[in-house]
Amino acid sequence: RDDRVAARPDVPVYLVSEELAEEVTGFHVHRGALASLHRETRHTVAELLASSRRLVVTEDVVDHANLGAIGARLGYRFTPYLGVEGELAGGVKSDDVNVGGVNAKVKLQHAEAIYAVGFLPVAPNWDVLGRVGYGNTKLKASALGASASDSGDSWNFGVGAQYHWDGVNGVRADYT
């Protein structure tokens, strides 16, 4: 325990193994901390039913999917400050998830997006960049002998930086 924990002896702190944390939470806790706290009831079930046309109750929806993909990006820079990019990706790895006690396999079928990119040259071969675009992602899930596919559209945005060692080639790091 560090000094901050020792300063609050009224707050219990439990150290558990990764296996126990996963059993208790229903998902793999690979690092960090979990907290449990009291949360005030904002609405009773009767209040929700009386004021809602549709009520969706989800239970044990705590799993996430870690999908692998291989992607490609192609872009064109119109000016030193403005460009456009397109991305395509295909799934190469599926993941098992548990939804409401049912095991399912989820895989990325494909993803594509197009972006407008703004560049800000900050040094002779360095740029910082921002991008905004629109994309589509298609996933496939299978469980209990049945499978289904669904796709979703999304607005995407991100920031990054790039270094060019010549006028065309370089390296880039971005988060979108």
C-alpha cells in the first residue's frame, strides 16, 4: 500500500489475482484498478415503465472483443495544408465474447473510411495533422450454430504527427 491508501484506513483495498478479477467482473482485467461504490437509485422500475414507450434491459453485457485487422491507407495532399485519405481494413483474427451467458465468436469482416486531412507544417520535414471522416464497419458474430452480420456507419476524427525524410516517404503516428 502506498501513502495515499494508508491515509484512508476506512477504505478497504483488496489485491486479487487476474483470474479472480476476471471471474468477478466477467472480463479480462489486464491492468489498472476496479472500484465499487454506492450509486443512488435515480428511478424505480415502476417510474421507468410509466414514462417509457420501450425499455431495454441488458444483463451481463460486460465482455469486449479484441479483433485483429490488416489495413491500408492511401492519400493525396492537395496543398501543404489540405489532403484526403481513404482506408480499407479486413479482419484477420476473431475473438470469443460472452454476452448474457452465451459464448459467441466475433470477427471484423471489413472496414472502410474516407477522411479530409488538415496539415500544419511545424518544421522542414514535420507536420502535425487532424482528420475527420466517415466510415463503415461490418462485423460477423456466430453463436449456438447461428450467425449474423451487421454494419454500422460512424463519423471519425483523429490527430497525429508525421515526419518525411524525402518529399513522399516518411513515418506517421496518429490516433483516430
